[in-house]
Amino acid sequence: MKESSEVLARKYRPSNFDELIGQETIAQTLSLALDSNRLSHAYLFSGLRGSGKTSTARIFAKALICEEGMSHHPCGVCSNCVMALEGRHMDIIEMDGASSRKIDDIRDLVEQTKYKPAVARYKIFIIDEVHMLTKEAFNALLKTLEEPPEYVKFILATTDPLKLPATILSRTQHFRFKSIATNKVIDHLAHILNLEGIAYENDALEILARSGGGSLRDTLTLLDQAIIYSKNHVDVRTVTDMLGLVDPKFIGELFNAVFAKDYAALVEYTKVLEDYESEMVVDELIAYLKDKMYNHDALFSTLVLDRFFRILSDSKYLFSINADGSFVLSMIFFKMIEALRIREIDQMIESFQKDVQRPEITTPTPAKIKIQTATPEIASAVQADSPIETKTEEEKEVTTQAVEEVPPAPEPIVEPVVAPIIQEDPALKLFHELIAKISDRNYELGECFTKNITFISYEESVLTWESCADEDCKKLLKHGYSVIKQLVREIFSFETKIKGIACTKEPQNLPENEPQETYIPEETFVSTPEFTQTNIEQPAPQPTAITQPEMQGPQSTTMIEDAEMGGNASCVTNCNDAAPLEELNGTDITQEPLIQKAIEMFEAKKITVQSKI
């Protein structure tokens, strides 16, 4: 007759604290408590199933009653240790909370605490699955658990400590058992198989440890099953067939097809995966990607791993709504192919910069800024006194010969370069910066501003410029007025005010068939006889311009913006007013008839006028 074999979980149960797997902190704490004789009257062990709670309780109980004295390493040969190891010691009472959960069972337990231990040093009560006790049973245990006799020790074990009353938790020392790490489980499995003399593959043990989910007892149970199924040779193929998992080699071929964008092969692989549970396949794919990430596989970059993991995570929602498994897997693989086609952000930006040619934004040089140095009357007189002379070819030759005869002088070359630097206005630099920032913010607005706005001066926090904008440009300037004003305050100062003056230039390049309203000052006729004669010979046509009625009182906020931008002061209208327009004051708006009528109707006692910024 063959001898009966014992399962690995019971055969290799730890008998001392040194043999505990994955619970080093708890073993060390209990060992030090035994060695220093700093013991509590009640302990609570909680954690995952198969993490060593009951084994630790038995080891601790055996260490408490060893005849050689309390120590973290009991002798294991005395009668108390032998009986405790065999589970027949009369002073160690193990109780199953799931079956003995009523108040009567707890009353019997409390009655036993009144009697001293028979042979041992302590009478120890081990209550497993204590969270299964009823509310009445817990209440009956409270008093005894709080103040038991000095020879009584309680060890409670549970997988769900949240179900315990707070009064129980406060009366015990709580030790939380964590799930056992995969690498420690693999080492323990290899140790057991070496002792049993069974061949194995490390990849197969890794699959078993991962399937155990951190529970050593569950993993040893699977190992027992794998030893039987594989005929004493634990390999990857037999383990995957036994557990219904996908072979890692098959997963590798599947990802090769994904990187090769082989749709036909992926369809065939999906048909093979129909024999497996779809959710389990997704978990295996995630585990495979995790392994590739830890091994630093060059094919699986961080970006690719992130995209693949997002695709697999999103697929879990489809399983929750009972979607077809094979269809979900097909979508996963096709999405992975599409994810490989997405370029990285840096590549996209570089490609975009090559394909799209952005307009060059150039900062205007100081020479392009027009500075008004004279009034319009003086400028007209200077132009009349110094007409442009056209040189003949003979005069050009004489001038060239004169230049050749005169020796070059270095002084005149240096003077024009140094002079502008000395005479450059600091406010003009700020105006250059303003133009650059406006162009950077809006290219069209900056181009319009550069061509039509001329810097005049900046004194006492008042920025004065001249505006010669046409209708289109004026609309653009009005639309971007808030941006321009904000930039002016950032560059110059927050208290800076903007003043626009009338345009002193005549309009150019106007269509012949479109009349333009112009105004010529009288001083021009007096100081320029030639121009007067020309004007008499060819009188200017009288345009049918629409006369705008003058507004009584101060203007609205939009009119204030128009005045600041030089809108109504442009060369289109009101050119006869060369004086700078003052920034309009909005406090006198209460004098308008409409506002006064409203004040009278509503009997307003307090009036607040706010200007638009």
C-alpha cells in the first residue's frame, strides 16, 4: 500500500519565525517582544489569504509555552513544542470564527478563561476568521479581551479587519500581513522543487507565482497541480495549458505582427485566442508589456508602452458591458497598429516647421521710424524752396570726376555713424520695442501700425504719435486698440496716455474715379507761388462728401479710442486741425440730454462715470 502524500502547503508550513516568507517586519517585532518579555494580552493578525497569519499565530503560541523559556526560536523538542507542532496541545485552543460565531460559543470561551493552564505557561486562544462573529458575540468578548487573566493570551486572525468593531481593534495589537512579493514566491517554489527532486523552468514558476496573486498557499496549491499535470517536469507549456493562459512565445509573435502591420496574421491570431478568456488575454498582454519595460527592450519605447497600455485599459470597459471578446481583441490589435503611426510631438513640430513657411517678422530699424521735426507749413515751404534737381549726364560725369580728384577723408565716414547714436531718443527705443511686440502679437496689425503710425514724442507720461491710417487700417487699429494700449502700458508705464495728432501728409496712390476729400491750408498757397499757379490752372474737383453732424458734448468710449489712434485726425477728415487732440474726459457725459433725462426719470442721487480701459 502506497503511503499517503501531504500537500505542499501543509508539508512545508513554517515552524519558526526564520522560515516565514515575506513577513520580515512582523517576525522581527514578535521576536523582539518574546526576547524582551514585552508581551500584550491580545494580538490581531490581518491580511491576504495565504500570507501566513495562522502559521505566525501557531509559531508565536509555541514560543510562549516552550519549556526552555520564551524565545523567538523555540527548541522544538520539548513536550510542549512537540504537542504544539502536532496541534494537540490542550492549552492552545484554536477556534473557527465562521462556525463558532454565536454568543453561546463566546460564553464557553469566556468560561474557559477562568481556569489556569494545565501544563503550559499560558492558555492561548487562537480565533481564526474573527470577523465572522456576530455583534452579540463581540460584545460578550469585549470585557474579557480588555482585562483577561494574566495567564491568558488572545490571538485573533482575519482577512477583513474593517468588519471588526472599533472596540475590538482598540484592545489589540494590530499586525498587517502584506501580500508576498513574486520574486520571493519564486525562490520558495524553487527551494521546494529542489527538495522534492522535480525539474522545472523558471518561466513556469514565474507564471505560477503571478497566478497566485501574492498568496503563498494558493501558489503552492497550483504547484501541486502542475507537478501532477506535467509528470514531474514543470515547464511553460504545461503550466499555460493547465491554467488556460497564453504562451509568452505566442504573445511575442503577436506583437511582432503588430509592429510588422500584418493584418492577416493578426486575424489568424485572434481566431486562436477565441479559445481563451478575453479578459485573461488582456491581463497577459499587460504582463508581457510590463516585462518588456523592465528589460529595457528597445522596440518598446516609453511612448509605445504608454499608448499600448491605454488601449488595453480602455478595452476593460468593453468587457464590463459584455462586448464580444474576439471583436474587442481585434480592435485592440488594430488600434496598436494605428498607435505606431502617430509620430512623436517633436517630430510633428519639426515636420510642420518644414512644410509651413511662416512670414518673417522683422523689427523695423530706427531709420524707418518717421520723426516729425517741423510743422506742415515749414515742411511745405522747404520743399518749395529746394526743388528736386535732375542732373544731366554731363553734370554726372563732372561730379564723378570731382569725387575721384578729391582724396578720401576718414572723418566724414565716422561722423554719420556716431551722430545718430548720440542723438537717438530713449523713448524711440521703447517705441521700437512696442512695434516689435505688436508685430509678434499680430502680424497684420503690426504691419499696419508700422506703416501708418509715426512717433512724435514721449513727455510727462504722454505718448504722442501721428496717424495716417486709411479706412481698412483704421478698422484694424480700432479692433486691436486694447492690445496696443496694454502693450504701451507694459513698455512705457502704466500711467502712460496716448495722444494722436492730425496727419500732415497728402494721400497717395488714390484711384482716379474715386474722389477724395482733401484740405489744403491757406499758408501753403501764400508761401508756395508755383503751387498756387498750378492750383489755378487745374482746379480741384469739388467732391460730394457727406458732412457729419457735430456731436454735442463729449464722445463715447469708442470715439476716445479713435482719437487716441488718430482715427478722426487722419488725412481723410479734419486735416485742418494740426493741433494734438487731448484725451477726452468722460466726466461731462452727464451733460448730454439723454443722460439728463435718465437722471430726471430715475431721480438719481449719486452718479458714477467709469471710463473704458
